[in-house]
Amino acid sequence: METPKSTKRSFLVYVLPLVHLGACLISMVGHVIPSLQYLGIIWVGVMLVDLPVSAIAYALAWKHGTVATIWVVVVGTLWWYLLSRGAGLLIDKIRARAQLGRRTGPPLHHHN
């Protein structure tokens, strides 16, 4: 059974991927609404923070721009999900060790 704390934590895993997806979509709004073309600069930031995933997109972009864009949106969003998930697991592991240390108390030192 999920506790409110674990529900909050499971929701947080989706924050960075949703921010990534939102940034990708906002940066492309200029294609639909010409007066918002200046938002395209966001794409530069997306490409930078998506490294190493976007390295493949840089290689594809010259001849296959659509494939490169789809790669960044889909694989980049998945990348941020995996990073968030990994960070969550690492935080859980650190917290579990800290709680175990509190329950057992400080190590005993033997004096000779």
C-alpha cells in the first residue's frame, strides 16, 4: 500500500520529463504561430541539457531534421525519466542506510 510520502515521490519522477516535453513543445510553437518564433531559442537549451542523447540528434539534423527532432523529444523525455528514476532510487538507498545507522546507534570503539 502506498503512503502519501511514496505517492509524492512517485509523482516527482515525472516532473523533469514533463518539463522536458513542455520545453520541446513550447520551442516548436513558432512553427504554428509565427509571432512566437522567438520561443525557438528554447530548443538550443533543450539540446544542451539533453547531452549525451542530443549528440545523435546533432549528427542526424543535417540530413534528417524531422527524425532528429523526434529523437530529441521522445528519447530525451525518456532520458529525463530514467535520470529521475535513478536519482529517486539513489535517494531511497541513502535514506535507508541513514535510518539503519540511526537504529543501530554509533559504532562502539574498543579501547586497548
